[in-house]
Amino acid sequence: EREKQNGLAIYLEAAKDYRVWILFLIYGGCFGTELVMNGQLATYFKDYFNTSREVAGLTASLFGLMNLFARSLGGIVSDLANVKFGHRGRHWVFFLVQFFEGVAMILFSLVPPTRFGLGVFVLICFSTCVQMAEGAEYAVVPYVGNLLKSLGPVSGIVGAGGNVGAVLWSFAIHRQLAGNGDLSLPFRVHGACVLGTALLIPLVHYPSLGSMFLPKTDFSQDQPDDEKPADTMAA
């Protein structure tokens, strides 16, 4: 009984922190987008670029193929930024890949139906940004979990944001805009929403960690990187 009470207390510690829910929303913008694309791209290539089902399916699979390296790459780049700029560097990497994910998605929607090769190239760039954003976000999540002493609940809540985001994008955008005559419009609207999630990243600020624009100000709580040089990025 005591363990259950402690477990609930740990979960509530994470759940009552609004910044955890901001990360929840942001993960909907990257992993939620990935889940939606897995179900949308083959049909889009077939109908918009007028390809065969076989070519459409093969092309759409390139999106998932980027998982072989891009998610890890997001974490690696975040680690390198942390060495150079401290924890704030992680937030900047996170913001940039999430932002360019939205930009790439909008650009993908603007590729003319006669430029299939260009569409494939932009898709690969778009997918790379999606997977890197997922890796960059989970390069930040463990620090938040460590700070709140509730790593499991924080990771679980943030991860659930991907599933919720997928449902939201599917029903609020792709299903609502289906049949409007412009097959690319749902992707443009979706991309704009992803840009919106990127703009939430500066709000993820903890005094003992810092954030994109604000330096670390609370040195009373030990963090995993405290043995490294303090943040060097200018305020």
C-alpha cells in the first residue's frame, strides 16, 4: 500500500508541472506527425503524384527508413550542443529541428505534382527532421524527470503526447480537410501546427536547467552535467 501511495505521489509530481504538458504537446508535433504520415503518405503519393500503388508504397516507406539514423542523430547533436553550450544548447537543437520539421512539411505540400523526384527529396528532409526532433526531445526529458524525481511518469506523459497528437492531426486536420479538392492543403495546415508546437519550446524553463533564452540561475540542485562547464551561451 505504501508503494502505491508513493507511486501516485511521484506521478502527481510530474502531472502537476505545466512544463511536462508543454513537452507532451510538442511530442505530438513530432512523433504524432510520424504516426499520421505512416498512414497518409502512400495514398498521397498515389493520388497527388499519380504513381502506381507499388511506387507509392515504396516511396512512403522512405519516411520510416530515416529512423535507422535520424532519431539517434537528434540525440547526438543535442549532446554535442550540450558540451559546447550547456543544457541550453539542447533546447536550441530541439527548437531548430522541430521548427524545420514544420518548414519541411509545408515545403513538401508545395511541391508540384509533376516534380516527383523533388517530392521524394523533400520527404527525406522532412522525415529526417521529424525523427531528429523526437531524439532531441528525449535528450531533454531525462533532465526534467531527474529534476522532478519522477523520470518514469515524465517519460510516460510526454510519450503519450505522440499518440494524442496523432489522433488530433488525423481527425482535426486530415479528415476534416479531405475531399476539399486540394490534396496538399492538409499537409500545409499540419505543417503550420508543427511550427506552433516549436514555438512552445522556449516556455520549457527550469531555473536549475535554463532554457533557450534564459540561463541557469539555481545551482542548488545537482544535475547530471554539473561536472561540465557552466552554460556559456549568452543570455
